[in-house]
Amino acid sequence: NNMSPPDADADADGAQAPPSAAAEEMRKLLKPNPSEGEVLAALSRTYPTMNLNIVRELESYDDKNYLVQDAANDGTKYLAKIHNGVESLDYINKISSPNCRTSVIDLQNAIFSHLDAVNGVTTSVSVPPTVAEDGAVVSLHDLPVMSSAHSPSKLVVRLLTWVPGVPLSSVPSTSLTAESLADAGAYLGRLRRSLDDLAQTNANAVQAS
């Protein structure tokens, strides 16, 4: 693993500062760049009871996202996510040091779990690996990144439940009605209120925010 840590973007208390230019450049260097075969091999090692195949790659700024199907379970769909090396290193530091603040990946998992219990909000949730250590909900794999000098890097791989639907951004503006925009605003309001008590239910996870 040739990955070196990005410049620190946290103060002495562990609070997150705005990303530095150096950290943003590191995100570009450590963007996952695996082949589909390498993605499927990583998923197969972590979920050996599934027969996953890639339907298509999905858009992502600095991760790699795929819609996958489990041929062994009536074609059940999942979101496979290969995390950027920066977030992956953040997670690795957390599990290797008990004094390290909770990682951003942990925060995301906490949000998913929290929202999954809320009526009227549908969200992806992490699928626990079949092969995992200490109850981990993600797995780590050595995979190529955009920078050959940093490849392979140890990256976090997650499998999440699939939420069907059409992104609002892909709907032509001529098709958006006042009612549909009002519905979207109301949904965002419910989402925001649903997160109000996350700090009380999972204070450790919120440390990463």
C-alpha cells in the first residue's frame, strides 16, 4: 500500500476544517480506478454467498459506484461503492487508533441506519459483509487508483441496498411542476427534521461531521 496521508484538515479537537487544496488534489490522485473484474473479485471475497454482476457504472465525483445484481437471489439489486482513498485512509486510521475520531464513513453508516427507522424516508443501508472482522460493515481491498505511484491503495468497499427511482436532476425542467417541487421541498424538510436527534442517538458518529 503506497498511500500516504493527505494534509490534516482537522483542528486539535478533531473538528473538520474546510478541505485544503492539497487534500483536494490527493482526492484526485486516490480516486478508485479498478477494472470491473477487480470490483467483482473484491465483492466476491466479501460476499461469497452472492453471485454479483455489474449492471452499469453510476456517476460519482471521486468514488466509484456501480449498480449490481445478485443472480443467486432473484436479481436483487445493490449499490456497490468503492470509496476514495482519502475517506478510506480516514476509516483505516479510525480502526487502527482507539483515540482517533470517528470516520466520515462511520457517519454515513450512522445516518443511513438512523433514517432507515424513520417513516416516510427511504434510504440505502449498508449490507454487512459475509466475511468481516469484528462486526465491520465495510471491507478493505487493495485496488488501483488514478495515481500509479499510489497503486494499489487499500480502499473501503461497501455494498448498500438499492433504492429505485429517478434523480430529480435528470428530470427535464419542462416536466417539473410547482407541485413536484413542493413535494421535493417537503421531503427535504422531513429528512432534515429526522436528523435532528442523530447526535443524541449516535454521538460518536457525529464527531466526524
